[in-house]
Amino acid sequence: MKKTALVLSIIFTILTFIGAGYVLYNKGQVNAGYAIIPFLFSLSSIAFYRNRK
């Protein structure tokens, strides 16, 4: 379970950077949720991983 949380946090962190790049590429004309939603999932996965450690 702990390893799964770590893998998910890495995946969501990568998705956060991709989403932020997409928003910047489109000069902010698209929804910022493309970067924020994966960021929130990443934070929750990291918190879960740290609590299980």
C-alpha cells in the first residue's frame, strides 16, 4: 500500500508539470485545473505515504 502511494504521487507530480506546461503553452487561456487537480491528488498521495512511513 505504501509503495502504491509513492508511485501515485510520482505520477500525479508528473501530470502536474505537464498540466502547468499546457496552461503556459496556451498563454493562460485554458483552465488552470489541468495543473491544480493533479497537484491536489499528488499532495494527498504524499501525505498518505508519509503517514504510513
